[in-house]
Amino acid sequence: MATPTPRRPRLAVWKFASCDGCQLSLLDCEDELLAVAGAVEIAYFLEATRATAPGPYDVSLVEGSITTAHDLRRLKTIRRRSKVLVTIGACATSGGIQALKSMADAGDYVRAVYAHPAFIRTLDTSTPIADHVPVDYELRGCPIDRGQLLHVLTALIQGRQPRLPNYAACVECKRAGVVCVMVAKGEPCLGPVTQAGCGALCPRVGRGCYGCFGPAEGMNTAALAAHLQTSRDHGGAGLDSAETRHRFHLFNANAPGFREEGQRHG
């Protein structure tokens, strides 16, 4: 009797309110993608294929924030059909840059953008996936780091627990031998309060960190904000209140810590 072929884990990739950049990070894996496709059954991934299969799914990757009542209902269905749910990117983990509407009158945005706002059905907020359903793992970033994505997928396929960094981006700078742009050049930088994961992408080219990977564990945003507002003559970046608020209210505007710090300056 022939030995039955082992069932491959079923992978699904879902999109909510987002730019699709994190899904494209998976497609950008190029050679590695062939190995991933060979190790799993891609049951749902409209960015890559029209072929779909119903659940249940072993692993669901979820990109994007929740901005409509319809999306919330769809998310709850996805959660019920998924053994493991992984949120990917700033939109899914913190609400994304569109979460700025959560701090203002969403109706003003709708009226400014759409010619016929009466036809738009949207929530007043843009919220992360974890606000609505249990999440097993989070991949931060805008977009996510493909190396982290491959690590998580490989670990889940092999039945291992993924290991993701919870320290600040400054650690990556030190490991890479990158000179601190805040100390050496007076560049505004969120590295001390931002979770590692990007490989110090911006500091490597002389720019300050923009906080794409969201707040790090144990961050001290108040101390960093005070330094950013200190004059250049005294070693700071010389930002005013509006510039400081903008730094924290960017890709992860709604993330706890970043949201409150930004609000303290505006």
C-alpha cells in the first residue's frame, strides 16, 4: 500500500484597509517564495492567485486595519476558521496611518476626499486587528521585514514558536556599527523607543528612525520627546511641538505610547 502524502499546512493571506505593501513583501521573497509555496497549500491569497479554497486554515496572515462594519464581520469569520492568526504590518498591528481619523472628525475627511460622501459607509475609527479578535503573533513594520516573515512562516510550518525582537532599534544600529545619527548629526530619531526589526534601515543611510515598527517594550517617549525639543546648541534636534507630534503620529499613530505622546504635544 502506498504511503499517503502528508497534508501540507493551509496558508491564507487576507487584506483589510491597507496599501497592500505587506502582502507584496511576501511576493518579493522571490526564490524563497518557491520554497514557501512548496511547503504549504496557499488556500487564499488574492494578491497572488484567483484560486481560493474554504477554511479551515492552519495559518492566516492578516494585513490592514478595521474601518468598516463589513470588515469587522469578515474578520470574525476569518478568526473562527484560522488555527493561527498573524497580523502583518503597521495597519494590522496599530491601525496604520489612517488611524489619524480616530483622533479627529472622520466626517471631515470623508467630505474632503469624496465627491458624494453620502454613499460612504465607514467607521469613525481605524483600529488594529487585536482590538477585535485574539492574535497569535504580530509582525510590525511599514512594510514588514521579509526576513521576519520567512522566519515566522518557517517556524509555524515546522511547529516551532517564532522568536521576534522586543528591544529598541538602537540595538540594531550598535550591532551594525552605525554611528548614532541623533548624537553625530542632530537628526530627529525615534530609534530609542521603536521596536527593532528593520535592520536599522534609515540610520544606515544617515536618516533618523521614523518609528515604522511601532513602540518598543519599556519605551520612555517623554524623555525622547524632551530631547527632540532641546535646541541644537544643547545637543537636541530643536523640534517644536507640532514637529514632535508629527513624529509620533505617523505610521503607528494609534499605537499605545506613540498616540499619547503625540497628543501631549498638540
